[in-house]
Amino acid sequence: MEEKQLEGLSFDIEARIPGKLGRAGTIHTPHGDIKTPAFMCVGTYGEVRFVSMEDLNSICAQTMLSNGYHLRNKSYDIAKDGGLAKWSGWNGPTLTDSGGFQVMSLGSGIGKVVSMERENEVVNAPKKDRLAIVTEEGIQFHDPYTDQDDMIGPKESMDIQNRIGADIHMAFDELTSLADTYEYNKEALARTERWAQVSLDEHKKHRDDLGYRQSLYGVLQGGRWEDLRRSTAKKLGQMDFDGYGLGGAFLKSDLGNILRWCNEELPENKPRHLLGLSRPDDILIGAEMGADTFDCVAPTREARHGRIYTKYGHINIKKFEGSQEVLDPHCDCPVCKAGWTRDQLRSLLKSKNPDDRAKYFNLASIHNLRFTIRLTEEIRQAIIDGRFEEYKDEFMKNYYSYAKNGAADPNRHN
Ligand SMILES: [Zn+2]
């Protein structure tokens, strides 16, 4: 963008799910539009691991999410280059996370969400040394990678994010864990709300520094308690944020309710980002309950570990020795369209040659990202066509029925 554009983002709602909170729309940012619901590819350091910008374009990626905390040391260079979109070569809409989640998870090993199999377990790692200490100014933590003590709070986070210059920033918040009590959540939430105001004030000072308007989302916490979720949504909803991040560590079974409590209170005309979730059922519930955008490292991280998403559930590629079947015959990604077989990918992953493994990481990441992006595209179309419920039922039946029924899955071989 050569022209100066000093308008914040705007959001148009184009269709709704009747009787539900879900909607399809368009977020307009200085670096382009995002058709929602949309999945944001995670490029923590300004690039998606093993995936080129060309690859991202080939799978219709719309946006990239990077991390303020991880890019903090490069933020001056990024500002000099004109902001994240230019610096990274992505040249489309971008978002940065505040870093609050990263420093808190360094501290207590917080998991984002408990999987279906582990629903009864607590995710706060009990034996891990607590490396993060929360104060009114921010979070003090010991960085195990640099072996140094550090501190990040709303002022520091906004400072870093304004230099990085993504189109959308996240206010600095305190993520609580599933092990924390109601009383602690209440206290942490009050702090997150004070930090929201500090974030907003700091952000406004520098949001036009790079020649285009950067926007800020307030982040909602409050654990699994309805009164906390509703009150913070009301409070932050009245503040001058451009949109909202829906945060927290959830039990999977609570996700729908938590989103409903938040989104019933938030202003309708501002976009909402569900932080850090991408399982197909989470995206479907999220979209149904009014989340507009999603992000997660899972599609690429799981791809690297051999987990490939297919129409009929995920498969472990390592178990497909000799399989001449295309990775996912129902997929429209460049890898599947080129006819790569399951055995070919398995061989690359198992190879002792690092170039082969890098090739596998590239192909598998492209496929899993496209699977997740396509899911959001199909949800969008289904909302516009007024058949969201049918689409959701059909998708869930295909993707999850084998696991639920325990029936033999012809696509799984395990
Ligand atoms: Zn594919």
C-alpha cells in the first residue's frame, strides 16, 4: 500500500445463521479484505514454517498471524521496512498476538484446550516450575531460551506491536488456566480489563506511525464462568476497540456456551477472533456461535508429526506403507491435485535425507492448511446459502463418525 490509509478496519455482515449468532462477512483492512469466517495461517516469526508465500497464495490463504513476543527483537527492522506485510513479503492482511499467552505458558505449561480424550484432566502442568509472575505492570518471566529474566506488560506489548505494524493487534491479557479458581479468575479478569484500557491508550498514540491505521482488538477472558464472561464482554464491548479476541483455556464441552455468553453481549458490528483453535468441530461451533476468524499452529504442527486431515477423519501417514491412494482424494490442494500418494509422503517423512523430510513438511503443511482454510470457506458459503446446519451435520458425520462408532475406517488402516 503506497497510499496513506488512516481509517481503522471495518466489518460488513453479509449473511447470518437464522436463530444463531453466526455470520458471514468481510473485514476490510489497510492491506486487503478478509472474507469470513476465515482461518489465519500462523507465521509466528513472520513466515509459516516450511511453507512459502507462494504456497500460501496457492491455497487461498487470506491472512497471516504472527507473534509480538517472538518478533520483539526484530520489531525495529520491521518498522523500518514499513511494517509486517512488507517485511515478511506476505503483502496481505496480518494480525499479531500480544505475547501474553506465550509468557504465561512459559510459566505454567498452560494448554489451550483439553482434547476430547483428556477432558477430565487438568492441563496446568503440576510439576513445572512456575516461571511467570503476574504484577500490576505485566508479567515477569524467566525465558528458558535466553536464560534471562524479562517483563512484558500492556505498554511493552503495544510498543512492540505498533512497530511490527500488523493490521490487527491484540490487547495484552492474562490467560488463566483450568486449574485456577473462580476467585483467581475474577482477580485476573479485573487486571486484564485494566490492561485493556492501558493497551487502548498506548495503541492510539502510535497506530498511524507506519502510514496506515493499525487496529486493536480487546481480549475477553473470564474462564468458564458465565457472570465473568458476560460482564467483561459488556465492559470491553463499550470500549473503543475495533474488534474482539475470544480467549481462555477451555474444556471442549464449554466452548459453545462461553462463545455464546461473550457474543450475546459484544457489539454485533465488530469482528471477533477465536484465539488458538482449529479442530474442525471447534471451528464449526465457533462459527455457529459468532466467531469470525480463527488461528492455530495445529494444522502445520500436526502435519509435521504425520497427522494428515482427510474428509473421513485424520490419518497417521506413517501407517500407509505401500498405499497408492492420493493423500486425500477429496482435497483440492496442490499436493493432492498433483497426485501425491500416501506412501510417497510416508517415504519422505521416514527418509534419512533432511531435504526429503523438508519436502514432506512442506507438502503435508500445505495440505493440512488447505483443509482448514477450505472448511472455513465452505462454512461461509453454507451460511450465505442458508444451509449451515446441513453442512455441519454432513461434515461432522464424515469426519468424526468412524472414531465415534469405532467402526473400521477404510481410510485409516489402524
Ligand atoms: Zn490436499
